Amino acid sequence: MEEVLGRFKGSRGELIGILQAVQERLGYLPERAMLRIARFTKVPESQVFGVSSFYAQFRFKPVGRRRVMVCQGTACHVRGGAKILDEIEKRLKIRPGGTTPDLEYSLDTVACIGACALAPTIMINKDTFGRLTQKKVGDIFGGTPEKGGE
Ligand code: FES
């Protein structure tokens, strides 16, 4: 935290940049970090919380070591993206926005990851997986699908 703050002067105008840098370092914005940022920038705590909750990019809960982003864009949707999401939810037992209790996986949806030719697609951290089927999802994630799964 202090190392990240050391890169900034502490001016109000840096608030968003500081929030981004801290989230990049910690993976999310814990309450204690936001209180520290408020002191550092001399921005009232309520404003730091207000600004950070305004932007969808900021997260307030820990994220998993593997961030899974399931594409729900048009190309992926027409090729069964919803089924892929459903299968991943069943195997990881979390919904989009959630993180597994062991902090191994976080799950989110995205509008397009720019690999439409490979639809349906997902990303795990920086790796793209395409032409997914429910079976391939099983190979990637393991786990047991709930009853009714493939
Ligand atoms: S719509 Fe899914 S990669 Fe573009």
C-alpha cells in the first residue's frame, strides 16, 4: 500500500489513478485501503467511497487467483455462451461477481473479448479459450456439474 502511494503526490486529482493502482496491486479495494487513500489525498472518506462505487471497474471484495471472464457478446451468445456460463457456474458453484471460498476463482461476464471467430469464448487471467463446449468446460475446471448438467 505505502509503496503504491509513494508513486503519487497525494493530490485530489490523483484519486482515480490511486484507486486503480491500489486495486491493481491488491486485486480489490479493502475498506482500510480506502481510508488510507482518503487520508493521503485529504479527500473526505465519504467521497472516496462515493467515487469508487460510482465506477464499475472497482471491486470491494477479494478476487480469486484466476479471474474467469465469460463472454456473453452477440457472437458468443448465438453459439451457446449462456450454456457455457451455466456450466461454469455449476462447476465453480458461484455466480458472476462471485469468488470461490478458497479464492481460487472469480467469475464475471464480459461483452466481447475480441475473439469472436472462436465463439463461444472465455478468458482465464490473460489466456483465451475458444470453441468451448460443456465438455471442454469440464476439462478446464473439473468439479462436478449439478444434476441435469452434461
Ligand atoms: S462476442 Fe464473444 S468474443 Fe466477441
